[in-house]
Amino acid sequence: MVTAGAAVTFAPAASGASRTRTFRGRFTGVGTPDFHYLPFRVPRGVREIAISYRYTPLETGLGFSANVIDIGLFDPDGFRGWSGGARDRFRVGVARATPGYLAGPIRPGRWRVALGPFVVLPPGVDWEVTVTLRFGRPGRRFRPEPAPRAVRGTGPGWYRGDLHAHTVHSDGSWTQRRLGRAARRAGLDFLGSSEHNTSSATLTWGRHAPRDLLVLNGEEVTTRGGHWLAMGLPPGTWIDFRYRPEDGRLSRFTERVRALGGIAVVAHPWVPTPGSTWGYDQDYADMDAVEIWNGPWTLDDQFGVEAWHAQLVAGSFVPVVGSSDTHGPGTVVGTPHTVVRARSLATAALLRGIRRGHAWIAESATVDLTLEVSAGERTATVGERLETVASDLVTVRLGVRGAPGCVAQVLGPAAPVAGGPTDSDGRANLEVQLPAALVPFVRAEVRRLDGAPEVNPLAGVPALAMVAMTNPVFVGSA
């Protein structure tokens, strides 16, 4: 592997000219760092920087590639863009930049290409990076156009949204305009902009999003020890991703997100691919929510629900959300999505609802659900607490709509306390009375039967695909 030395210096040139330098090296897989930097000095008069690179990844046949080298760029002031392994070339200029990168002034000084070798196996992988500076007048400056942080004329209600989606600004194939339209067709009210390790999309969503679709600015922070969503950030805010669990730096960045008014959400904590499985605190101590259901229902989602339920039983609660993690038209936007109770369709109100657990997860917008627990005149719903004493009887009601061929359940700490199939119209209405002392919390699940053998609605059904699930309603004193 070639180690970084003194910065390569480019000589000035006349307007219209260009200068090119090439870096070469090898990552061996032995002592390979997470990030390797190629410094170069930019003189005055540069209007555009163009970078290309090449290497040969190793296809493992196991659902992921090895010998991957991600790439990004830092200018004298800091972050300037990241594309990971999504493209082999990019440009950064005053007026425009390749998606994933930030247009703006080309300041003279020390710039750095950042390489991120990932799962490098001996004997290793060769790489080559070419940097070209183009000289000339800078031209018109880039003007950001972020999306509004609220949809006018909205009030209290339940709002549906997909917090985790990718466009061409990272490794997705959606354009922003097409993704926004797909979100509205899916019946969604809000959409999370969560590109891998870059803030570039948040600066242009105002040009592309439908007026009645709220865009939550964010980033999927893709660390080497797990991914998390920084949601609700001011437009253009970048959150660093260059650390591992053993570095002890996660809380520094989640606290920064909260200081900026956002929330931190664990992404797909149980997905079994390198770098994606959550390697930080398993109780999600630094996080505001956990994406318990990511994309079509699979076994890793089931593991996540079981682990989260065990935490609830132990007295620890981190709210859950669900997202599609869509990367293109081949994955369905809004499957699943999160339904949030909020005072209005506004960033701050939605984040408050998610943080408090006032949310449930649905496979699609055709599914509707209500879960309430009452004692006398007092009623609580998902994310709330119904204050009771041990001798109280509580009534639990679950209503389901739009889920034919399913089984609906109300679950307590130890087992289901009520259950039944949905009818041919996809409806179910369950009601049960219980001593408050027996159910410190209840939550609901709806799972698809789809030709499965006859099941007992009052028994566990972990093999069935999820259609909807809720955060808990708590019962008793805090």
C-alpha cells in the first residue's frame, strides 16, 4: 500500500488549460486502514476538478463484494462529497457537481481524495486515481434550493412516510423527481432524504419534490460498524462516518444531530452483510429510534423484532420505525413505511412523534390500524402510557383494516393476549379486558397467512411475514 506523503502540487495554467496527475497504489488487506488520503494542492484560477479511478472488486457470490474501494473528496474547509463505490468518476465545479458532491468555490489550497478500502482480502487490490484541474473563469455560482420544512395548511393527524430512500446522489437509480412522485403514488406524506455519507441531495430537493410531500433532510451515516440515519438536519449538514465502535465516537455525532434538531435512527441493525450489522451498543443507548423493519420482510427483521421485544420486557424502550431503503424502481417505495402521529406535517412535529414512539409500521398505505388501551374515561394509544394501579382492569382494543388473509394479535410481555384472523375485507376488531398488573405494555402485530397452515391466533407466529406492527402502549405508573 502506498502511504500518503507530501501533497502533489499542480502548477498554475492559463484559462482553458488543464493539468493532470495520477496516483497509484495497492491495498494488501494486511494493516489496510479504513481511509487513505491522497493530498494535492490546488492553485488559483481552477474552475473545475475532475477525478476518476479504477480498481477490480472481487465478487464473493455471497451477496456482497470484497476488495471494494469507496471514494470521496475533501477541500481545505472539509467535506466536499462522497460517492462510495457508486461511480468511477466525478466532477466538482463552481456552478455544478456530480450528484453526491457539492458545487461551490474552488478554493486554492490542500485538497484530498479520500479512499475507503472495504473488505480487502490478501493478496489485495491495485488502484489508480487520476486528478485533473481545469482552469478558467468560474462562471455562475450554485444556488441551493432545499425543500420546505413544513407543508402548509396541515394539522394534527397520522402521517405516513418512508424515512430511508436513495437517489442518484448516492448509490440509487431514482432521480429526486421520480422518487418524489413514487412516494406520493404510494400514499406517503413524507420522505426521508438519506443518501450514504453525503448531504448533496438536501440542497436541491426544493426543485423536485411535490408541494404536498414533506422531505426530511438527512444522511445515512455508513460507518464500518453499522449504519444509522441522521434525520431532520438543516439542509447541507454533513455528519462524519469515519469511525468504528471501538473508537467511542458515535455519541459525539448523535449528540450533534440532536443539537441541530434532528434524530438518530439505527438502520437495518440485523442485516447480515459486512459493515451493515449494528456493532455499537445493542441496547441502542445513543439512538432515538431503530429501523426494525427494512424493505420486504426477511429473517433479519424477525431477529430484530425479537431482540427489541426482549428489551421491552427488560424495561428498555427505543421506538421502532420501518423503511423501504429503496434504491430504484425495482424496490417498492413505502414498503414498509412509518405512520406517525404529529401536530402537523412538519419536520419538527414528525421527529417529536417518532422520538416519543407515537408511530406504527405498515407494509403499504392500504393497511390501517388503531390500538387503544382504556381504563374508565382514560385512554392511551401507541407510544403513550395509561396510568393505572395494579387492581385496575384495562380494556385493549385493536382495529385493523385493509389486511385480508392475515392474523391480528395483541402481544403482552410473555405472549399474545388477544388474536384473530382478518375477514375477507381485511378487517379485524379485537377487544380484551385484562388486569393492569399483567400487562405493563401491549403492542400489536398483523401477519400474513397466505396459505400457511391454520394457526392459533393466541400462539406465537414468527414464521409469518409482517404486515403491520406498533410501538407499545404502556400500562401502569412510569
